[in-house]
Amino acid sequence: FCAVWVHRMDGRAAPPIVITPDATIDLQWIDGRFRIAGPDKELQIETPPAGAVIIGFRFRPGAAAGWLGVPAGEIVGERLGLSEVWGTRARVLTD
């Protein structure tokens, strides 16, 4: 990974987060679950749950496809649970 980041959302209603397209892929831990945020071509707006802690692991350019086992072009603009990509193998990281 080339970066790790953390967002701690306010315990009250969290404001929307504007995500600008940057062609990166992140593995994110949100409230006990991993998800993949695919590379974005368009602006995304997300409203995380109040009080959520989000930890993001940004893949180095070109590294995500080999680690995830899926071409980056197949997850453009997607937000997928890791189990949607890996199936039951995703439990290894969450158990």
C-alpha cells in the first residue's frame, strides 16, 4: 500500500463526503467490514454512518488487480464488499 488514512465520523449525523475522481483503488474497513472502492471516473458523494470509523488502505498504482484477483477496469466506480470479489476467502481477514 502507498498510503493509509483514517476518518472518524462525528457521532451525530455525518455530512456527505465528496470523493473526487483520482483513479486509485482503496481497501476500506468500515464498521467491521472490508470493502473495495474502485477507481472513480466521476465525482462520488457518500454519507457514512454517524460515528463510523473508516480506515483506508490505498493500493500503489497497478498493484490492486494482482492482490484482488480482478482487473481494475471491472470495478471502475464501484463500491463492493470484499466478499463480493473474494467470496468466502474474505473471511480470513475479518475473523
